[in-house]
Amino acid sequence: MDWDWHLIVEIATLIVASIGTLLILGERVDRRRRRGLATQPLPRWRVVDAPRDGVLPIEISNQGGAAPACCVIVQVDDRLYAGNFALADRQTWEPHTLTQFDTIPDRSAAPYPLVCVASDALGYWSASGPNVLLDGLVAGEVPAAVARLLRRAIGRQYQCTMTGTGQLEIRSALQS
């Protein structure tokens, strides 16, 4: 039997590097926990002004750990807005904007949060929607989870994709 030793060595190196990376990230999270610091992001948002030209000004804060990527989807009147941003560790209120991506027939009296997704220090995502909390999602599961949450919340189907930088893109609403 003829073995391809170069391939075996490359696969073994990849496995060792992956395990080492996971151990380092796990140790960083454990260190934060031992020091009493938050490891999960806890984003909060509030609308600060009326929407203008398809842009909704908001403020975002974070009571938890840092989130390299976060997305908020909000309904104001009959319009849906979404925005992506990073959250710092225990971040105070900072201004951001959400961009309109759809108009729906149902009006809400006040700004209504539809979906919030955020990644943690280990790269796992959590998603929350009306009466739903999903934890431990990997990046590849996030677009489908957000599409399901939006379908549940407003009854429309959306195409959701994740960019290479962890930004969630939402498009092509279809009547259902």
C-alpha cells in the first residue's frame, strides 16, 4: 500500500491547529467568566428620531460581552428596517442607523423589534424574535434562522445571506 505522507501530515497539522485555536478561545472565555465579566452580548436599542429617506436613527448599547457582528431588524409603522454593526464590551449608548428594506401592509403603533442576532467571542450566534430565542447557532445557520423568524413575525418570505464579514443581508420579499 502506497501512503501519501504529505497529505497525512497536512491533515494532521490542520487538526492540531483547529484544536489549538478552540482551546485558546475557550480559555479566553473561561478567563472572562472567572473575572466576573460577561461572555455573551446583550444588545439593546432605542429609536431616537423619526425615519427620514429610508433611514431610521437609533442608539445601541451592550450590557454584555463584545459582539464582532450584530444585526437588528425593526418595524416602524408599515416599514421594516435593518442594520449591522459591531458591539464593544459593555458599550454605552452609541448612535447607529438602520436602513429600510421593505414595506408591509400591517402597521405598528410604536417601533417593534422583530429580530436581533449577535455573535459571541467564540463565533456562535444567538437570535431572538417574538417569543423565540435561538442559541448556539453557527454562522451558516443564521440566514435560515432569521428568514424563519421573519416569516413567523410578519408572514413573508425573505432571502437572507451572510457576507464574509459577518453582515446579514436581507432581500427579495415574496408575498405568501
